[in-house]
Amino acid sequence: MRRLLLLMILFPAFLSLAARPVAVEKAPDDSVALPIYVQVGKVKYKGDSIPHVILPTLYKYPPMEFKNEAERQEYNRLVSNIKLLLPMAKLVRYTIIETYDYLRLLPDKKSRQAHIDRMEADLKRRYGPMVRKLTRSQGRLLLKLIDRECNQTGYNIAKAFIGSFRANLYQSIGLLFGNSLSRHYDPNGDDRYTERVVRLVESGQI
């Protein structure tokens, strides 16, 4: 499953490689900082320009209550994993947007494929070592975060880039190792704690 996830994160076209399981549940030492975006502008007041800054939305939640220390540690792992994986999910979204926009400008299939190959090599070189360290549980979480960022499942992304047959193949491989590319993100249900942490991380509150 690790190689399948590597391809999904770095570039959807990477899904042509095989998948394999991961048994180690140790968090990677590497991390990618998630920037806090603000809107900066200015307004005119009595002939002067006054700068103004629009900060991210701040969220207020009731304090977390844990039944035992194990639940506390599980929540802390969730926070740590989201801080690690959320930038990767956003990378997928940015890559898809930029790639679609650029590929439409290319004249033929050959030039489009050449561009995809160059992107593949560059992204694999830059991010491959980090992604290979992900555990199986981190992989499942990352697929959900990709669905959240892109508003489509990993299966749909794969289908768009490599076609239905190969997408179904990798879906079958993923299911063998407990990962479904078609699993939807549910911010109001099973993934409500994940959504809470994501919002707090994005706003810089944790």
C-alpha cells in the first residue's frame, strides 16, 4: 500500500506502480510546515492609506474529554499526523489544479505526457523519501484528507488520470490492505474529530 500512497500523494499519474503493505506504526521525523494565509489590503481614509489584515477564522470548541490516558494519546497522535499529512493533501490539490490548467495549453497527447513525466520525476525526487515513511494508518488518514481538499476520492482522482480499469485494479489492491480509495470524508460523522483538528491547524490555533 505504501507505494500506491506515494503515487497518490505526489501525483495521481504515479498510480501506475504496484502497491504493498506497511506494518510499522512509527511516525516519520520529517514534516512540512503548513503556512497560515492572511489577506492584506488597504483602505483610503481622509487621504491616507490604512493597511488592514483579514486573519483566518478562529474556531472555538469545548475542551476535549478523555476517558483514559490511551484516548488522550490517540488524540495527540491524530493532531501530530494531521500536521504532517495536511500539507501533503493540499499539495495534491494544487498539483491537480495546476496540471489541468497547464495540460489544456499543450497541443497534443505526446507533449502532455512528456509534461506529466517531468512532473512525476521532480515530485518523486522531492517528496518520495518522506512519503515512504508513512504508516498504514497515516495512509488511510491521508486519503481522507485528500478527499477533503479535492472534494473527490482518491479513486475518482485515479480514474480521471489513468482510467477506470487501472483505478479499479488499485482499488482492489488497496482493499487487500485495509485501504479504500473510494472512502469518503465525513466531517459531521466518523471524521468529526479529524475535521476539528484540521480547522484548528489551518487557523494556527494548535
